[in-house]
Amino acid sequence: MRPMLIHVTPKRSQAHVCICFIAYKVYKELERILKLSSINLSVDKMLNIVKTITTLKIKLPISGETLSKTMLITSKHESIAQLFDQNFFKNFRVAH
């Protein structure tokens, strides 16, 4: 977090600090989850892989139901496939 001269009011400066703190907390939580799930990747490497994954969503015209399919194509995608399981994050409690 560095000083931002564009934040000329105390409220904006406080908001900037808050956003930086939240981003740091999310990053550290992702780090913890990767370690606990035995995914041997850094958060940065995992995020680079995730950027290449596509999810298709199709809305059926008659029923209005929406189907979705996440395309895990490469071996790198498969290495983090468990992160896309609907029940995966139920196993992790928020660290305090």
C-alpha cells in the first residue's frame, strides 16, 4: 500500500486503506486454501491458470433453466479442478 495523492479527503484515504486490506486478506485466504487442499501452486500462478478457464452458461428456452459447464481442458486446469467443485469451499472455515 503506497500513498495515493489523488485521495485528497480523509474519507477517500481511509477507503483506499480498507480496500488494500481486504485485497491482502483475500490473497492470504487463497494462499491458505491452496496449502490446505495440497495444491502446490502460488496464488499468482493459480490466478493465471483460472484466467484461461471458460464457463459456458446456456439458458434453455422452454423451461428457462440455466445450465453451466466449466471447461477444464489442459493439465493445468485439471490441477486446480477441485476448486470448481460446488462443495469444495464448504470444507474450509474462515481463518480468524
